[in-house]
Amino acid sequence: MSDLPPLELQCFGVPTARLAGGPAPPEVLRRKHLALLVYLALSPDRRRTRAHLVGVLWPETGDAQARHSLNEAIRRLRAHLGESRLASDGDSIVLRDDGLEVDALRFAALLERSPADAARLVRGDFLEGFTVEGAPAFEEWAAQERDRYRAGAAAALVATGEEALAAARESGASEWARRALALQPYAEPAAQLLMRARALSGDAAGALAAFHEFAARLAELGEQPGRELAALAERIRGQRWRRHARPHSAAEPALVGQERAHREAFTLVAEALQRGPQTLLITGDAGTGKTRLLTECVERFALQGAVAAVATPLESDRDAPWSTLRTLLRAGLPRVPGSAAADPGALAALATLAPDALPGVASRTPADHAEVAAALASLLRALAEEQPVALAVDEAHCADGASIEALGGAMTHLAGLPLLLVLSTRATFEEPSRALVRLQSAVGRPGGVPGQAVQLDPLSVAETQELVLRSSAWCVNQADRDRLARRVFFETSGNPFLIVTMLQGLEKAAILRAEALTWPRPGVTIEQPLPMSVPSLARRAVMARLAELDQASLQVLRAASIGALAVDPELIAALTGLAPERIEQLLAVLERHGLLGFDGERFRFAAPLIAEVVRGERLLPGERRALRARAAAALASRPDLESRLLRAELMARTGPAAAAFAEAVAAAQAALAESAPRAARRALGVAERTLQPDDETGRRALAELRVRMPT
């Protein structure tokens, strides 16, 4: 065991030394003494010849005087640090490393394997403000080392910022980026990190301000920002990386909790960009934030210059082969730069599935699903050689199996290309498609589909409290916030959607806040419910948005609520008498109000509750019945299965029952003929509800349908 007292040398920031855990004596901290220790500590094997040390630290005195000064410095340091700390070995001086800690050495050792730990050692510049008079060689060495450590420190700070960004800590990422720019003001990776962090936090103006400040610094040198940084600024300026415009109302709630899942997802996004194709499978129960995480991943990829296509299938789409892939193609993939390089035969196969997405391409029927997967891979390869590509399927449990099979198959043939496939699916869903089950089992397995599955769980009590803290500016008392957080968690069981719904309801309904904050009243247990419910608060929030609409927008929304979740502009035109162009304008207005969403192909209600509230609160019973009857009549001429099913459901609500029963039976027979079992079961359910008690013929028809139903 060494008898030397521990010695710590701090090189970052104002240099200093500590001995045996306390401040070093003034004699050790004399400039040339400290310079000698630092220089030896950072020399190869902590060894230098006497002649070399004299030339570095005492070059301006005669040789005899210089050697005397060196010997005197060593003598005085040994007196405080221990005789053997500075050992003589022939004509060399060696700084023994027993009990020696040097932050610069630790930094170098950590830089590759743990950038975050390395970054924490950077308290400031290397030997900040430290000069040694009459030692130009030392000054030159220190300047070179300073530049080297600045580059390494900036890289570590940027890497740490990227880790913070992957954990959805945008403010932390911004701070790491600013520190990196303080060390290297012209480092584009740091500038890019700062811009992305601010953009992802919703501060587009701050991101562009960072770009302009960086460009101004470069202009002083007669330089301009690189092409990638300028392109990033242009994407932020145009907001083209956003999946869709944010609603006009409140900003997105803070991305709180589930940090591990978010970190894994965002890290996978970065890996797809840097090392090749990745598939991210997001699972969770309803309301756990699957769509939010999917959107965040796609937007992060798009912010880096990716082209993105997103599909959000409805449950009725499961019976329509290739419907999800058709939506992705219609989102514009065949028109993206690079598509011309795709194999013509592949484009011909895809044109069979989506002829309107590939106009002018002669279609050729593919032999099987494998050929479609190969054709899709050919198109994606051509696109990804020009720019990154992101594909996403939200609510993938509603997607048709053929599309899922083709997407999974394509991802296994695109090694080395910047491609990201994101799918969200419910953790528990009846009858998931076999293709989805196979893909779930293959993701992340050796020899399977490269990628990872992440599970979103309800928030914990602490995470709920953090979300309440961030989202309840009206609640200023800490004790009240604690009570509110406990109540919110009790009411929602940590479901993020329900938590946000409650908090937004309380934000808008000030009259309920006092009651919420007096819970529980004296003598009442924690299990006593709040004087409001989550559904009632959600309804109030929807009603508040509806109150902001003009009459024309509300008219369109009323008509849309009579149909399915997917908005049918043609049906709306028949019910309202408005021109198709005007309806399209009003649908865009409703999207900006957050009442509708657009998946690249069709508008749909942002949530089923919105359609329910519109029907229940903005239509009188007589108005509902009249609209349904008119909608059923308007659908009579349509031959497609979905229209026939909707017509049967509408007729079941308006009567007569016999006509509704006949329509439902006919729709069930058509669905079986088209091998659409879910649609057939849906039609069968309508028929069972409208069967008259004395209709024996109808009862036999139902029995025959049940026998034909696939198990």
C-alpha cells in the first residue's frame, strides 16, 4: 500500500490541486510548480527528461540556473507531496501515479465509453486563465491541449445532449448544446443539437434564432453554415417536419413519465438514421400515449430530413387487403426524389394496389405477398438512397394482414439504409391479425426484423404528480397540488390520456376547481369520488371547442357525426347541400381546432368521444333521426361494402325494422362473398338486433348466416 498522500489535479476550469482531500499548500500551487505537475501528469508515462522540462519551463535562464530552478521546484514539491511522488530515474523525472487523480486523464478515459460522465468533468476550459511567464513552450503546449480538449469536451457535451434528447429532456439538451458552443463556437453538431432541441420543445423561433446567431459568427470568418444545417433551418422554418399543424388551442402536454420507453424509442430513431433500418413496435392499452409516441418518433426522423408517410387504419380496414399499404403509397411515396430509380417491375406491381398513387405506370398483378414485399423494398431502397424514410402505422391492430406482412418483409431487405418503421398497437386486442402476431415475434430477434418493442404502462404516482405540477398553473399552492395529484391518480389509475383530460377540464372549468381542491372533505375517505367524472370533464372540453366554431363548420361536423369515424365528404355534401370545395375548406378548419385528424388520405374524428358529443349535445333527437334517415337514403346507391354496412346500421336506428333487417342480411352475405369476416359479423349483429319476434323466415336466414361465419 502506497504511503503517498492522495493528489488530485484539476485541469478543467481554473487549475488547482488538492492533497489528501483538502486544499494543497500554497507552495504546491505556485504557477511553475503546478505547471510542472500538470505537464508531467499529461506526458507519456508521466515521464520527461530534465533537459526537456528545463526547455519547457525555464528556457530563458542559463543552463545551470535552469537546472537549479528545476531541482529546487522538485525539492519543494517533494516536501509536501512525499519524497517518492516525483521520482528520479536516470536523467528523467517521473510523476508516480499512486493515489493520483487527474480530471483530464479521467476525461480522456471516459470520452468513448461514457460521454455523459466525461462531460460532467468539464468544469470549464483547459487550464482556464492559467499562464506561466517566461515559458512560451509551455504556453504553446497548453494552447494545443486546450484546443484538443475543447474538441473532445464539445463532442462529449453534444453526445450527452443527444442522450438528454432521447429521454425527452429538451431543456437539458439545449443546455448541453450551449455549453458545447461556448467551448467551440463554430461546431455545427452543437448548433444542430441546439436547434433540434428547441424545435422539439415547440420553440421554432428559438431554434431559428440559434441558427442566425451561429451563421453570424461564421460570417465574421467569411464562412457560411453547411448545407445540412441550412436545410435543418429551412425545415424548421416551414414546419414541414411536423406530421400536422398543432391545434390552435393549448400546446401539447409535457411528455412526462415512461422515460425508459421514450428513451428506447428515440434511441432507436437515432440508430435507424445512423446505422440502418429499424422497426419500432409500440404497445400499450388505450390512452397510454401510443399515438403521441409514434408521432414524436416520426417527427424526430422528419426533422433530420426524412420523408414520412403515416397510415391510421380503422377496424373496418382489416377486411380490405392492401388498404394500409395503399394509404402509405397515396401519401406521396412514389413522388419522392429517388423513386425514379426503383425497379419498373416493382412499380408496376405496386400500381396494381394503388393506381392513383402511380399514374402513368402500367400495372402488373403481383404473384403473391412476397412479391409485393420485394416491390415495396425496391421503392424504399431507391428513396432511402436519396433521403431517410419513415413509415408509420398507428393502430396497427386495425391494419390488414397483407400490408403488415409486406412492410415487415420489406424491412428485412434494406440493410444499411436510413429507414424507420413505427407501428402502434393495443396490448390487448381481440383477434389480432396473424401477420401482426408474426411481426411482433420477429422484431428484435436474431435473424428477424431489426428493431425493438416498447411497452407503455400507466404513470406512477410520482409521474402523475409531475404531470399535474407542469399542467396546473392555476393551482399555485403546493399542498393543493399534492392533493390534486393524489386525486387525479386515484380517478385515472395513471392513464395519461385520462390525466390530461381531467387537467384540461379543470383548466377550462374553473367552477370545479374549488371542489376538486377541497377533496377529501373532513370525515370522507380517499375513495370518495370527486364531484365530477372524467367523461363529464372530457365532454366539457369538447363542448368548449365546439362553442368556438362558426355555423358552417358546426353544420359539417353534425353531418359527419352521423356516419363512421372516417369522415365521408360525399355524404356530408348530400346532407348539407354544400359544395365539395367548401366542405374541404371546413374540414381543414375542424382539423385546426383539433376535432378532426388527417392521415394523408382521409379526415377522421380525432376521438370517438367527439362524434358522440356532437350527436348528443349539438343535435336534437328529431334532428338526429332526420339526418340518419337522409344519410341512409343517400347511401342506397353505393355498392361498396362499408356504405352498405353503414346504411344498415342507420336504418336500424330509424326503421322500419324489417327493411333494416333485410339490408343487414344482404350486407352480411356480401361481406362473406368478399371474405370480410369482421364486416360480416358486424352486419350479423345489426340483423340480430332488428329481427322481428314473429319472423321465422328471417330467423332461418340468420341461422344459415351463422353457419357460414368463419370461426
